[in-house]
Amino acid sequence: MASVKKQRLSDGLSVTQKVFVRSRNGGALKIVREHYLRDDVPCSSICCDDCEEYYRPTPDGGKNEPVLSGEPLDLGKQNIGKHYLVLDTNVVLNAIDLLEGDKAFYDVVIPQTVLEEVRNRSYPIYMRLRALCKNDDKRFAVFHNEFKAASHVSREKGESAQDFNDRLIRKCASFYTEHLKSHKIDIVLLTGDKNNAEKASKEGLVSMTLHNYVSLLPNFAELEDMLPSNETFSRQLNEINYQDYYSSARLMGGIKNGTLYQGVINISSYNFLEGSISVPSMPKPLLILGRENLNRSFNGDSVIVELLPQSKWKKPSTEIVDEETINKNEVGDDDENEVIISDQERKLLAQQAAETQGHDDKVIPTARVVGIVKRSWRLYVGQLASNAAASSQNTGNAAKSCFVILMDRSLPKIRIRTRRSRELSGKRIVVAVDSWPANSKYPEGHFVRVLGDIEDKDAEQEALLLEHDVEYRPFSKNVLDCLPKEGHDWKVPENLQNGDEQLAKRRDLRDKLVCSIDPPGCVDIDDALHAQLLPNGNYEVGVHIADVTHFVKPATALDQEGASRATSVYLVDKRIDMLPMLLGTDLCSLKPYVDRFAFTVLWELDQDANIVKVDYFKSIIRSKEAFAYEQAQLRMDDQSQQDDLTKGMRILLKLSKKLKQKRLRAGALNLASPEVKVHMDSETSDPGEVEVKKLVEANSLVEEFMLLANISVAKKIYDEFPQVAMLRRHGAPPATNFEVLNDMLRVRKGMSISLESSKALADSLDRCVDPQDPYFNTLLRIMATRCMMAAEYFSAGNFGYEDFRHYGLATEIYTHFTSPIRRYCDVVVHRQLAASIGYEPLHSLHRDKAKMDLVVKNINKRHRNAQFAGRASIEYYVGQVMKNTQSTHEGYVIKVFSNGIVVLVPKFGVESLIKLESLGDIKDSHFDDELYKLTFTGHNGQSRQISVFDRVNVFVTSQLDELTGKRKAQLKLA
Amino acid sequence: MSRLELYSPEGLRVDGRRWNELRRFECRTNTHPHAADGSAYVQQGNSKILCLVKGPMEHGANLAAGTKLDANGPVLSITINYPPFAANDRKKRQKNDRRLQEISIILKRCFMKTIVLKNYSRTVIDISLTVLAMDGGLLACFCNAITLALIDAGISLYDYVSAISIGLFDQTPLLDMNTLEESDLSFVTIGVVGDSDKLNLMLCEDKIPLDKLERLISLGIEGCHRVKQLMDHQMRVAGQELQERQ
């Protein structure tokens, strides 16, 4: 700090200058910040008249209003009557859930200092805090204390940044205390830092910790459980000593000189003590084995690892390890009984070590976590460990700590402290993680709220939405305000020449014979088609996509909501929409017999379905009919129907077959997934039966034209916007992904999959047929699908053209254009296409590469989450179906471990683990990992061999998992 | 993602200004009476610029060899000194830094429209700019400093040229950007002739949506008029002093 000087200007502003000179990377870096102090920063209290003139208009004509109420909460204590709260940074960081709740914490002042600190420490919490400040009900106000002349202080020589910030916050509180004295409003400074609280008291401020404050509130009991844990757990735990993380300087240095590696840790869902991490400099992921090496990392954390010496390198475990089978008997309170590593864990480790020495051919480098860059902590759903609840039966209502077992099995259990363990047992609850100290075996957290009873349909649904981070709350008012005011009565204007320039650019296609083909019961119809024979013998084919961007204008609240949801989520009996119902199922939906706006891609195709000409424009269409797939199929097959609409559909069918043929010839893959559909009883909406999804020709008709439209549009927007065009790519899978599968195939069946190109892969998959087992080929396709890379969205500037390739579809360039009602990617593509045909200029949001990167990152994440949520929903319902029906079915072994096998049952699309214990005698088993064969003695005394790809009969029941409360398929060998 | 809140929902910028406020503007003329015919010092916030003007004269010292004098007006030669200590990171600039060259050409074009050309045929006017400290608004400071130094040198101008930079944060135009803002937002620099709405200078090096540009420029013109007032005030004070001394 070189100089600080103050100057008062004539117009009332004064200026401070701070000059820092510090050296980084050897060079000198000067940081000069100007800092204008002002008086006109309002205090935001309604009852204060002095600040009235300080509320200045914003450039767009709006005005900030005072938010703090004149009648805040009155505690009626001697020094705390009616009061406002001033929060310290650590309170916000630790107790944001509590602040967001509607039970307490109104009229709160957030000093600018705190806001900035929170922003630097955790951006998501900052966003939540900002959202709170916007919320009119909660009455949170940001006070720019560093810019207000009366509350500004300069940093003293030698004062640490932390101390300086604390002093700024105290100054802010004392300013408010003085400022509002005449209005009889007290100020309470909440802080988690005892030092700070003491200093504040010395300065004559009212200051207390969060816990003390909450204990004064009338609804104390309710709030107590939600308090963050860092103070209640302060007593010394000594169950384990994790290694301390390296200092940040050492971490940075290590990464720079290549001795440490950074990556995202991925904990195996079969073995909670085994993680892997992909680092750019290594061809294969590194293994991280054991609790100590994982060193307090959560699945999905961004961590820094260090390689272990070669003597500790191992092969991935062939064992299934479940946290609960090992640490089943722990209760949160019984810390004394816990040893650093339980004996069972030790045994496992030793076993693995021995195995490693046996065959050193497949040894993989192992590593340990030495630092955490970014936690992936969020809210988690789980339930109380059952033994904790049981033991609390006799202890009454005293607060005690107990474990919460999370639904996600790759995560450790979380220790919380609650008085209501009895009440909470058997419920799905939401918890937040606060910290994971080095001396505690498990992370510590606090209770947030109850979702409902375990296995209750609504609670389970909400749980799985929360677990997959799906926004499911109803649309907020300012989002709904962006919808057309006419509501359901909105109509396409009668007069197309009413002076609206954009309307005049639309082409009127209402005379074309357009129809839509969708799954039965579909209400959000994105796409419609038409085809007709042209006089020159070619065909005119049009794909019409709902014109969502006519209603969703960029940078509106509606658009932002859509962008953050990014996709609709389809659960078995519920759909979580990306856009409000009014748009999705009515105004945008291309319903039959009404006029609708559409975005049209119009081709001229020759007899062999080659593109002669392509045109893009916005249009008005009137769909003649909305078909379900089967219905369309019947109509096309029925030769007595000879009307023009049916003829058009037959043209489409004919062309689609040619398109498909061309695509397969180019090497498009035909993969499989064990997808099933759950039928619901229409009256009770209880799940009825499970069915494997069926496909008819009409499905592929629609699909082929959508692919064609997507490809054509991708080319067009890439030509126009080579940097920011929103595209979708699917990378070629690395050969290593297929190593295990190929090895299993070679050993067991004498077949192999070729990976040279997607065509070679497609052909070799076709060749792998077991004449005795027609399902084998499908099984192989399912397993091959799992070895594939995931397709992803990207903006064109991030990859070279040759990397745009969509491996699965075997096309050079691809995007998503055809479902704007349910995918945000398509909305962006619509806007880019509209700009490229000169319909309207492209908003800067989609022209800025940095902003597009954020959009892309979000939709990729949401897209993945939506898929997982959909699958989890099916899994839940399949579990419910099986509750009623227990039977024996055919299954296939897809994985063999030394202590169990994984079996897939095609009928239900479920796969589950069968442990060695339930197969037979544990001691008398032999696992041959060269041949993927497990030999064991069954319970009936007969020796039995099971290897991968075997067809087995399994007895399928569903069982409620005592620990996680999840109903899961339970398989037994029949 | 910027580490800082560049423009808070409460309407304050990183340094505490509102969207339409200038930074502290200070200027002085005749700072180096013995070294040049005209000199000026301009400070906008933490940006500090020194400008020396020599001329009109028959031969320029810094003129590139072979440059011919013009019968219709002066030859402007603008040299820019950007010493290593001026910027935040201490780095040496090459002698013919392309960006500085570009800026000098832009300034040359701007002032060839401002100087009364016919008074200075077959002469050289030598302008040398020195950056003492830089905290955003490079071109704008240069332009303001040159205007003052030219006036101080007694060279006839049609009117003041006052310049300012304006940036765009989402939908909000921000007047007079500092370095922090410049590094994250796209901005445009404009120079306005006197109290008119005429632009003699405009430079935009980033992408700005066309529909927002108009708002930026109209805010910029207001800012420029304010800068002109401040400069004019300073000139009148200087003039007064001169009168009193005689």
C-alpha cells in the first residue's frame, strides 16, 4: 500500500485512491483503484426521511425503493426492541438456507463488503443472496457501506484483509445504529466470529452469534435444527485423522511443474471407497483407493491429486463395497467406539494388495487427494439412519447427532444434529453439508426440510427432482408476465399486412396439407410435416417447427427461466416444463385445425431423397390432422385412403426410408437402451404394467426428417455464425472404453468389435449374433452404448470443423432445431437461424462467445440431469410395479465381480447386483478374472459357474432398502 | 465471469460512481512553458496525460524522412510515449506499437478536421503525448490533452474537441470507463466538437449491438459537453491569470 489520499470535490464527491504494488510471477503488478465516496447512498429504511432524496432513477427509468419495513420484528428485550439485522460474511456462507426460509430473518442489511466477500468465496451462494435481495417479502437490503462517506474507513498499515473487512462491517453496523437511533430501531450485528463479536461489543454495538440470536426468536424450536453445525460440533472428535490439504501455494506450484494433477473425481457407484480421476496428461484415469486417499472428497468435486509411489499401484477392485455393510452399526453419537479404519476395511485393503502382487499386468497408477479446488456440495436428499432413530426412543427430546444416509450411494453419510430424530425417522429429508473437518470421519451438515414419508409418491418425486437439480417450482410472476396478454385467446392476426414488418416477412402456408405425427397423448407438438409432388418430378417437403422464439424474446425473464431450466423433464407421470403451459401446450403447439406460427425448412428433394434446394423462412400453417404413431401407420397402410394428405404421408414414408438407408450406409449406429414404459392405471394413477418400448415405421418417418432438418439448419447457422453457432457433437469413443467389452467378447464368444470408424463399428455390431440367443445382439448394443461418449452441445468456435462430427449419426455437422418447446438449445438455434435469414437481428446474448459458453455448459448439465431424473423415475415405478408381482424372468449377466454379479433383466429394464452371500458359500468361491468367471457352491450344495453374457433365470422381487429407503429390484438366481 | 460486480442492482459501479457520472476531471495548461510552444496536463480519474505541442514550424524534428510539406495545410506529427511504469503491469512497449500507431492516426484524422488548415500551409505541428499513468480512457484523454495543448500553443481551432469513452453493461450505458470496466465490457470512444452534436472522432474496437449504440452515443455526447465545460472553465481561468500578469 503506497498512498492513500482524500480529496473533496466541489460537487460533493470525494475521492480516495488506493495504490497497491505487489509482485506475482516475478513481475511487479500495480493495482490502482479509484474509490469515490458519496453521501447519497440510501439506508433503505422506509421510516428514514433523511435518505429520501437519495433514491435516484436508473437509466431505464426505474427507481430503487426503500425495502426495510418501519415495523420490524420486536423481541422486547432490553437492548433489542424493534431491530434490523446486519450480517457478517460467515453467517451468510453457513446459513444461507436458514436465511432463505420464510420463518425468520426479515429486515436484513447486507453490507457491500459482505456481498463481495461472499461473491469471491462462493458464487452460487452469492446468486442466492442476490435473489433474496430481489425478493420483496424478505426485505433484504444491500448497503454500499464502502461508498458511503459516513461509513467508509481506510485500511490501516499491516492490517489483514480479514480484519479490515470485519472493521468495515462493524463500522457499517455502527453507522446504522446512529442513523436510526431517532426512529427507535436497534441494529443487531450477527457474526460467527467470536473475535469480531467481542470487538463489536467493545465499540458499543449489539452483536451476537447466530445461535444466540435464533435462541431468542419465538419459533426457536423449529429453526434450531436448521442451524449450521460448525458450533455445535466444536467438541473434539478424534475418530480419524485425514491428512491436511496442501497450502494453495504448494498446490499451484505442483500443478505448474507437473507433479500434481487437477481433475473432477468420480466415485464408483459400486464401491464407495474407490474413485477415479481423469487428468489431461494421462491416457487413463488415475485410481484413488481408500478413505484416506480420497481424503474427504465428494463425488464430483474438483480436486488436486498426487501420484502414490509405484509400490502402491493397484488394479481396480473387482469387489462391490457398500458403505452400510461395512459401517452398519455406527450411530452418530458413538464416536468413541470408532477406530480410524474399521477392521473390515483393513481386510479389504489387504486382500486387494495381495491381488495386485499376483498379476501386475493390469496395474493402474493410484493417487491421493491433496487439495480441493471446488466442492460440488449442494442440497442432498436422504433419510436418518435407522439405528440412530431407534436409539433415540428412550432419550426423549434432547438434541443429538445422528447420521443421514443419502440417496446417492457414492456419497458418505452426513452427521447432523437434531432434537427431532424420532419425528424425522422414516421421512425423506433434505440436508446441507457445512464442513468436513480433518478429524471427523464423516462430513457435518444440518437439516433443511422434510419432503414427506418414504415411498410416498409425491415425496419420492420431489426427492428425485431435487437430487437431479431440476427446477420444478411453478413459474414466477415476472416470468408469466412475459406471456401474451390475450392468454388462450391469442390468435394469428387476420390481416397479414397490418404494418408489422416481421409479420409481412412470414409466408402463408395455410393451404399446404400439413400434419403432425407424435406419440399418443402428446400435447406439446413441436413439429409438423408436409410433402407434395412437384411438376418436375421432384418432391417438395416441408418441416414446420413451432415458432417459440416469437413468444420468447431474448433477455426477458421468460427467456432467462427457459435458459436456466434448459429442458423439459419427463417423469413417468409428470412433465416439468421448460416453458409455461400456455406456450408449450397451446400457443406454440402446432395443434390441428388452428392457425399457428411456425419456422419452416422447405426442401426440394429428388427421387432418391437428395437435396436439390433448401429454403428457411418463418411461416403460418394450419395443421390438418394430429396423428399418433400407430394411427398414422394404419392410415398409410390402408390402401383405400387415397386423399392428398395420405398421399403426402406416403411420399414422406418413401423418402424417409431412402434417407435412413443413406444414413446407415454412411455408418450411422443403431444402438439400444433397455428402455421401458410404465403404463398407468387411468383411474387410480397407480402404475400398472411395464412394457418395452415399441417402434413402428411412422416413428422413423418423423425422425428421419427431423435429422435432415437439424443437419440443414446446422450448416446454415454455421455458415452465418462460425464462432457462436449452437451445434451438437458426438465424439468418437476412445478405444480404451471398449477394451474390457472386447476382451469379454473375445474370451466368451470369440467375437470382436471393430472401432476404426462408426461404419466399421456398426457393421461389426451387426455381425455379433448368437444364433441360439436372439437377445444377445441387443444386449451387446446396450453394453456398447455404455462405452460411447456422451453427445454434447457446443458453440462452433470451440472446436475445429473436423471435431464437429456426430459419431452416432455419422454426419459432419449437427444441431438441435426441432423441439424448441422442450429444449433451450433449439430456441437459441431458432434465433440464430432467424438472424441468418435476415428476419430479425441476433441478440448480443447469442453473439457473445463467452456468454454462449455459459449457456452451453448449463444446457449440457441440465440435459444430463433430465435424463438421469427420467431414468430414476422409471426405476421407482418399476419398483412399485414389482411390489405386486413377483416372478421369474430371464436375465443376462453383464458384469462379474469376485463377490457378486450384475444381472440385467430386459423385461423390466432393470439391472441389479446379486451378492455372493445370496448366491452361495462365500468361502468356497473362485473368481477367474481372465475368463470373467465366478465359480461357487450354491446353497443347495451344487457347484456352479457363472460368467459374463450368461443367460440366467432370476427371481425378481422388489425390496425396500432399509438404509436408503429406496425400493429396488431384488434379484435371486432361480 | 468477472470477480467484481461491475454494476450493482443498486446502481453503483465498482468505484462508487453512478452510470452517468464522470470521473474526477482535472486539467492545466502551459505546464511546460520553456519546453514547448503549448503544453497541457489532463487527469481523468487515475489516467494522467501530458501533451506538448511545438509549432507551427517549418521543419519537424520527429518527422519521418521524405515527408513532404503540404500546400493546403499543416503536417501533423503525433508521437506517443507510453513508458513502462504507466500501465499496471510493467512491460516495455515496442517503438512502433501497432495499437499506439493506430491511435495516432485516428487522432491525426480528428485534428485535421479541427485545426483551421488554411492558416498553416507548409508548416509542421509536432504533438508529443506522454502517458504518466493509465487507468482507462486512453484515447479520450489523449484527445482532450491535445485540444488544450493546441489552444495553449495558440493554434487556431474551429472549436474544442472533447472526448469520452462509454461502455455497455448488459442494457446499461456506463460513462467514462476505468481499466477494470474496460477489460470486461465493450466500449466506444467518441469526440464531440464544442457544444454541438457533431462527432469528430469515434472508435469502437469491440462488438456493440447496433440498437444500443444510439443510447451510448447520446450519453457520450452529454459527457463530452460536460468535459468541454470543465476545459473551457480552466482555459478562462488561465486566460484571466495571463491578463492579470500583464
